[in-house]
Amino acid sequence: MHDRHTNRQRYFREQAQTTQKYVIPYLQQVTPVTGESRILEVGCGEGGNLMPFVEMGCEVIGVDINQGKIDKGNAIIKERAPEANASLRHDNIYDLNETEIGTFDVIFLRDVIEHLPDQDRFFKHVQQFMKPTGVIFFGFPPWRMPFGGHQQICEGKILSKLPFFHLLPTPLYAMVLRAFGESDRVVNSLLEIKETGISIHRFNQLVRRNGFRFARQTYYFINPNYEIKFGLTPRVQTPLIAGIPHLRDFFITCYYSVIRR
């Protein structure tokens, strides 16, 4: 599992395949996605999620705070689609405004909202980038799911495969990470995720409090991305479990939703 996060070419391909097979069809159940669409991805990394949109002929912009990933992604896209109307930018989304990048038909966050600080601010800030008919797609692991703390990035084999221990109180969590020899870089990264990790219940509150409504929601027992990662068939959680707030987060590995104003 750790290899996926160090082998960025592999990670790029996995992102592209899942977006192509699952995310774009999911979006198209709510809004047209064509070669005329403008797409913004927040937290784009190297841009793997954007590649299927590029291949459709969409105009795409990706934003990420990691300069190295942006440089690598621009190089990959230029190599694969030299005529693409695509730009990956090294920016903080909170530092951008509509005048700089315009408005979009689809704004896209996959495995990103759980990393963003001040999520309430994000929902207010992002509205300026939406066309009147625009939508925002979110896909993320609920905080209380077995690996909601992203502990799969741990360097040690035991902790990288140990579920739920990210739910320990913060001091004890940090103590366990250091006791198993995790580097300061990994410890700090995981503690940041512990601060920003988001439950489905809190996500729903943020959506409604900021004037959005749901166009679609899906609770996955088996994450669509697990097909390319582990060879598992995606599976939607049963309505009985999905309908129980708080409890469902323990049994949902991925949550998809599309919102609009």
C-alpha cells in the first residue's frame, strides 16, 4: 500500500482510471460533462484525476500547494496531450479569486476535503468559482472508517495495515506513531490529517449551512478506487447501515456526493 504513495506514476494511472470509469459517469447522472466543460480540481497533485477530462477535450485547471507535483503533472500532461487546454497551478485555493481563473461547470475534490484546513471557509470561498449551473464533486473517506487517518502512508508495515488506531486521543496517537519508529515527517502529516479529517455528518452540516443542496449522494462499503488498488468490486453500503448517522462512518470506505447552489 505504501508503494502507491511513493510510485507517483502508478498513482497517476490509478487516479485516471478511477475517474474515467466511476467519477465522470457519476457526474454525468447530474450534469452534462462534454468537451465544452470547464473543470477545476482543487488539490490536483500531478493531475491524474484530470487526465480523463483532458482526453475529452475539456478545459481544465488544477490547483495544488505542492510545487514538485505541479511540475511533474504539467510535464506528464504535455507529454500525453500536447494540445490540451490544461494548466496545473502551484497555488493555495484560498489565495485565488474568480478574476484570476474564472468560473467552472465542475469543481472537483477527490480525497482532498479531509486535508483542507478551515473547511467552513472553503465552502464560502469556492462559490465564486461556480457557474450558475455549476456543481462540486466530493469523494473522500469518512474520518471514522478503518483507514480514515490515512495511516496507510506509515513507513512501518504494522501501522500501515492497522485499522482504526487513528481514532486514539491525539497524544496517545502520536506516542504510538513514534514508538513504532515513524519519522517526524509522517507523524506531523498524520497529526495534520487528524485535525482536518471530516465525518459525513459534519460534511452534511457544512453543505447545508453554506447554502448548498445535494444533487446526489452515495455511500460505498467498497471504495470504487479499490478496484484498481486491490482488485475488489465496488459495492454500495446497504440502506440500513447508510441511514444511521455516525455509525455508518465506521462501515463506509468512501463517500461520493455532488452539490449545487
